Amino acid sequence: MASGTVAVNLRGGGSRVTLGWALLALGLALLLAAVWTVWPYALDAVPPARKTMSILLTVLGAVSGAFGLASVASRTKGLIPALLAALLALIAVEALLRAYGVPPGLIPTPTRVVQALWSARAVLLQDARVTFVQETLVGYFAGAILGILVALAAVRFPFLERGALPYAGLFSSIPIVALAPVIVKAFGLEWTSKAIIVAITVFFPVVVNVVRGLQSTNPLLLDLMRTYAVTPAQAFALVRVPSALPFLFNALKVASTLAMIGAIVGEFFGTEGRGLGFRIQIEAGRFNLDIVWAAIVVASVLGIAFYAIIQWIEQRYTRWHASQRSNGRTT
């Protein structure tokens, strides 16, 4: 009886997923038809009948795709649902922008952004190298290493924790927009000034989280180490460091997004003519918004990839922490 019920449930779930893929395919087809309906026309010369048809197809395609995506996402893991949602959204935006005749100087269509990515790829790659490699990575690692060292000193010497650590929380609340022009004026227009901005942005969350992680060690484990006559250095490496790793990686993941933001914002206040932030600022002034969005896409891809790498490293070195949490939820 139970096996029969399970079989029915499996068949029901499979039919639901099949229906979801069918609705998703129908939604994509309707959205592509909406784009095709207004594709041959200029943005300011779309006939009213074509415009109405395109909008109607867009609405129907979005609704069908949304219902299909909901069914597929309930049974599918990984990045597939997110990628499908992005594909639906981009095609719908393409159709609506073309149907309503929105000027490229106001909001460019996704196809224009893709064309800008290809035509300006050499310049964007050079800007990405300056912003990500020279400014973001150098500042990120400098701020993270300095933050870890300060956190270790604060835990080792309690007077530093009581006297200096409160200022870390205070300075971390300073908006980077207010801090960036001061640092750029003080250290010049070179990439080093933006790396300093990134290092300051990364430093404070790392300090606060590492201190919390080192202090979150179970006292019973420390007593057990003393019982076995383990030296303080060994106890630190065997107990305190593993306890602090989840806090450290949490800070590193947060700082990875802040680092890209800090580098790009710093470039708004002065550069040597290179960088994604400079490119966004200069092309926005020229109303080349397709280049602006292309630079934003490059910065977003780099930021997401950087975050994903840190998350992968975290999963590799803190599997024991995830298993502990799952066991705690089970018990």
C-alpha cells in the first residue's frame, strides 16, 4: 500500500515537472514571438497594431513562463532555475523596450548591451584588469590579512579588545562615498589609492567577525585540551581556529562584494583614465548607456565569480561545520 502511494506521488511529481517544462517552453516561444513582432521596426516607428500584439504576447509569455518556472524550480536544483528566470526576464525586457520605443540613450535593450560587450571587449577587459586585479584583489588581501592580524592581537591582549575594537564598529559605519574622495586626494589618482579604499572596506568586517569567532570557542573543549596537557599554541590551532573559520569566511564573503563596490566608487573620484568605475562615469556623461550597462555586467560577473570562489573554498574547508549544523537540526 505504501509503495503504491509512493509510486503515485512520483508519477504526480514527474507529470508536474513535465507540465512545467511545457509551460516554460510556451512562455519562451511567446516572448520570442513578441520580440520578432517589433524587431524589424525602428524604436520610434512601431505600428500601433504591432505594439499591442507584442505587449499582449509579452504578458502571456511572462505568465506562462512564470508558472512553468515555478513547477520546474520546485524539482530542479542548482543554477538552472536562476538562469531560466534571467533568460525570461531579458527577453521580456527586450520586447517591452522595443514595443514602447524607449530610446537607447535612456535604457538600452539587452541585445544592444550584448553588442557593446563584444565591440568594446578590449577596453572593458583592460578596465576589468585594473579594477579587479590591481585594485580589488590587492586591497582585499591586504585588508583581510591586516584584519586577521589585528583580531589575533585583540584576542591575545584583552586591553586591545576593550580599547580599540569598539572603534572598528564605529569606523565601519562611515559611508565609503564619504571616505573615498579623501583617500583619493591624499594618495593620488593611481590604482593604489583605490586599493587602500578596498583594504579599509574589507578590514573592519574581518576584524569584528574573526574576534567573535575566536571567542566563540566552547570552553569545555579548552578545558579538555588543558586536561591532555596541550600547549596553548596547539589548543589555539586545534580548537580556536576551527571555531573561527565559519566567522572568517562569512566576513570574507561579505567583504568580496564590498571590495568591488569600494574600487568602483573610488574610481568615480579620480583615476588615470582606466577602470570600470571610470568607464561607467565617462560613458554615462556621453549617454552611451549600452557601454555603461556592459561595464556593469562585467563588474557583476567578476563580483559573482569572486564570491563563488570564496564560497567554494568555505565549503571545502568547513564541511565539518555544515555537518554539525545538520546533526543539530536532526537531533
